[in-house]
Amino acid sequence: MKLSKGITAGVGFVTLAALLAACGGSKNATNDTNTWHRMEGDVISTMDASKNTDAISGQALDDTMEGLYHYEGKELKPGLATKVVTAGDNGLTYTYKLRNSTWSDGTKVTANDFVYAWQRTVDPKTKAQYAYLYSGIKNADAIMAGKAKPSTLGVKAVDDHTFEVTLEKPVPYFNTMMVNPAFFPQSQKAVAKYGAKYGTSSDHILTNGAYTLKGWNGTGNSWTEVKNPKYWNAKNIHINTIKTQVVKDSSTAMNLYNSKKLDQVTLSGQQAASARSNKDYRALKQSSVFYLELNEKKIPAFKNAKIRQAISYALDRDSYIKKVLNNGSLNAHVVTPAGLMSKPDDPNTDFAAVAAKDTKQYTDYDPAKAKSLFKQGLKEAGVSSLKVELMTDDTDNAKTTAEYLQNALSTNLPGLKVTTATVPFKTRLTRSSEGQFDMVITAWGADFPDAISFLDLFTSNNSYNDGKWSNPQYDALIAKSKGADANDPNKRWNDLLQAQNILTKDMGVVPIYQRVLTTLQRPNISGLTYSPANSFNYTGAKLK
């Protein structure tokens, strides 16, 4: 999920007085009755599960919606499905039995709600950027290409409590994708009732999860989630209220935590460094990587591999992490995060580590090589210099990152002039998807624990390939991993490894760092888990 999924640990200026007022004045958050006060780095962009692309909205959807499964820690657990099922018919059919559950208005959630939601998401008219995840389901590719009707998608409501999915080819990671909001059920009645307003505010949604959303007007910097008594597993939801406040400044976050206005905050830079001795300090290694995406369609010179490689060699990632982030984040030698995927026959062999053995040199800091390659690349591209704009979020952390990159690239690549543009998070998402950028600092977080969650993004026709990098051999390997080798774990591993190596050597995108989420968290909460998809799960969590 894109961090376009959002740079949620970003920081920017918000007045402390305004935040204190929003958080309830001088009242202690920890004195509120069974209420958890947390922060996000930016606003919810949408509550339409078909159109969601970012981590902030994804967390809100995870809190208020329920799909077939969810994660409790690293364990995949049944949600609306009564159990985690295996595929039948040689891996081509999944049959899910659904438990009794209701929408927040009291109407029943049925198999037809899944059929409608999935058909809506894959329909080109919806413009769902996550529709590509449906590839492999019968007729999904034809529907997305406009060659078949959404009603022909391989999904069926056998009865109210039986949902059947037919695939065109085995998808070995299919069950793990079900935790993504793109596969959640939707009420056709609600979508029709609210029309274009669906998902734009808490008054224009219908939910079926552990909490209901209150007080979100579509753009506001705060919202509240209240326990849903109609949720099928309400007995295991022990925290009555979750209040969220947008905080873009790490110093403000620290102040709010120290003054007990917030119970959980994200820190970066000096605040993160100074918090390490705090007993409430938590460091969560995320399955998310930040990278530079270069727009080859808008800047033709970026089609030159030597220019892209030069940009990578010009970056001293270790220095950047130590001096700018200062939060324990990791140097990203490949775009697939460490700890995401293990070798099928050896759980101790990490995909990212194996890939980095052959390609680590492409992410080493080497200003001399950067200068030489850049000079060669400019000549091959038929230009003498480049002037480009680097786009990022308007948070303080993002601005500091942009300044660092601007300086590093301008210093180490003579002939490259870099200006910066800081824009609101939602604007960055829109401009990125519409190709209105030269270079952009962006990130991706795992939607499920498999390297394909990252590598699929950079195939030629993927809707998230905003930079338009293209490599036929890469495309073929990804297709092979999802087709001919899908049922052979070792062959599939090798396909993905080869594809990762091509992406790194060619610098289709420029990996920078794997994020470690540095937080302060009150010790009065227990049972709060964190998933491979980078979201918190409040099922079973309690406040002392």
C-alpha cells in the first residue's frame, strides 16, 4: 500500500495551541474512560475501500471494516470467513463460509456484498488503483481492459453465507491479499445512496468492523472511532473509543505525549534519538521502503540507465539515516524490505538479503562513479544538463529529506539542478498518479507478506508505476512467477529474485531506506498487535 500509502512519520508545522484544543485542552488523555489517543502524520484521504491507496486511510478502514481475514500480529486469522481455507480444484477455487454479521445500520452482511464490492473495484469506471491485485481471478484482466463486463468476474454468492471465487490460474498468496481493504465487502445500497459522496465523510459510509467512524468531515485533522456493538466479535473489543489527531511536527508530538494529551506518537529526527532512553520507546521495523521515482515520460533523459544509476551512487544513505532520520531506519539496498519474505524451503533465508548480495554495489555511495556515469548518461541522452523538480510532502521530515537529496544530487552530479516542491499528502498522491512530477519521494508498504507486493508495482502497465520505467525481461519474470511457476515455490522464488536484481541494477526506482517506526506508547495498553501489512489491530487490546 502506498505511503502514497503516505509518509506518515513526516513532520511539519502545526501550532501547539490548536492541537491542545483539538485534543481536549488540559485534560489527560490517560484519564479519559477507556479511550486511546493516537496520532497520524496526515489526514484520511478516503473511506471508499475501492479507492483507498494510503496507510492512513488503510488504518481507519482496518479499524472500521472487516474482510474475510485479518492479521493478529503475524498470524492470519478468520474475519468474516469462518476459517482460513485452502484452494480446491488444483488451486483454482476458493469457497468461503461467512459467519453471521451485520452492517452498522443493522442489515446483514452477505456474500452478495463481496460480489458487489469486488465487481465494483475491478470495474474500470471505478478507477481503483488496486484493481490490479485482482489479476488471476477469472475474467479480471479482461474486465480491467474493458473487454468484458464486471458481472463476468469469477465470483459468486452461492447463498447468503457462501462466497465462491474462481481463478484463471493459481495465486499462491491469494489468501494473504484478503486483508487488503480492496477486498472488503461493500453495501450496494450505501454506495448507491451516497453516490459521489460515498467514502468522503463519516456521514457517507456504512461499516461492518470493530469501530464506527465519527466526526470525520473529509478533510479534518481529527476523528473518533467508537466501538461497534453490532460487530460480530464485539466481545473481544475492549477499548471503547479511539481518538486520532493529525500531528505533522515531531516536537509537537513529543510535547503532546509528555503533557499526556496523546497516548501514542510517532517521532523522527532529534526527538526519536532523544526518546531511546524513554521506557515507553518502541521501534517497529516496517515492511515499507522509501524510494525515489523518476518520471521517464516527462523527463526523457531518465530513460537512460546510467543517469538513474548515477542518482543512486550520489546518495550516502547511511549518512542520511544517521543525520536526518536518526530513528534507526535501515539502508534499503533493494526495494523489497528485509524480513518480508523467506525462501520456501529455508525460513531463515531472507529474500531482500539474498537479492542484496548480487546488487548491493548499486546502492553504495560512490560520488566519483556517480559523476562519471552522469556525464556519460547526459551525452547518451543528447543533453548537456538537467533541471528537475523534486516533489515531496509538506511535512517537516519530508522537507528535510528533500533538502538533503537536493544537496546531495546537486553536489555530486554537476549539470543537474534540483528544485523542490512540497505539497499536501493528498496532492502528492494525485500528482503522482497523474504523472505531474519530475522526481518524487514516495514509499510503499507491504499489502501482504510476499515480494510480489512490491515487485508487481514496476511492471510496465501497473497503475502504480508512476515513473513509467519499463523492462520486458522484468515483465516476463513477474508474469512467469504468477503463471507457469505459480505452483512451484522454488521456481517462483528464483523468478522474483531475478526480477528484483534487474530492477536494482537498472535502477527502475532508487531505493533509499526501510522505515523503522519510532514511537512512544503508554504502558497501560496490552494486547495491541502490529501486522505484516503495517497496521495496528485493536482486537483483544485492553487499557489498564
